[in-house]
Amino acid sequence: MLEKILGSDIAMKIMLHLVHYGEMYPSAVAKDYELTLSAVQKQFARFEEAGVLVSKLVGRTRVYMFNRKSKAATKFYDLIKIYYDGLSVKDKEKIFSQRRRPRRPGKPVI
């Protein structure tokens, strides 16, 4: 359903990643879903141009996050969050299997 609202499957995947991780960079989404980087970058640019997302440079990487200053973007985030909350735990584990945050030094791997 969400892909119908957003216009493409790639846009839906980007939004779900942003809700789950908080901030995201295009190459990670492209790698997770085995998509072309240029297609993912175009979607991120489209959302940034619309004012839904904002970006910042971290080193040489452009990181995107939701625009919390825009009321429309906040409502848009709430819509995506409702869809995200409706996913089962099994679906979330399947979609977001890649770990994005570093482990604590010395923490045992189970």
C-alpha cells in the first residue's frame, strides 16, 4: 500500500529505512536491497527537494534524515511510522538484518 502512495517501491524502502535507523545514506539502502545507487540517490534528492528530508555531509558521505522543522514532513513521518509499526517482528528482522551501529568494544558476539 505504501509504495502506491509514494509512487515507487524504492521510495517506500527508503522511507522505512529512515524510520528504522533515523538517518541513512544512499549506498547503504542500495546495498541492502541490491538496487542501483543512482536510482536510490535520485529518490533521496527528490525527497530533499520536496522538503521532506534534509541532509548533511559526514566526511565525504551525504547522510539524510527527516526534516523535523517542517510540519508537513512531520505528518509525513507519522504516516510512514504507522506503516512501520504495522510490520511484524519477522518482517522487520528480514528487512533490517544489517547492523548499522558499531558494537561496544569487548562485547562478545553470540
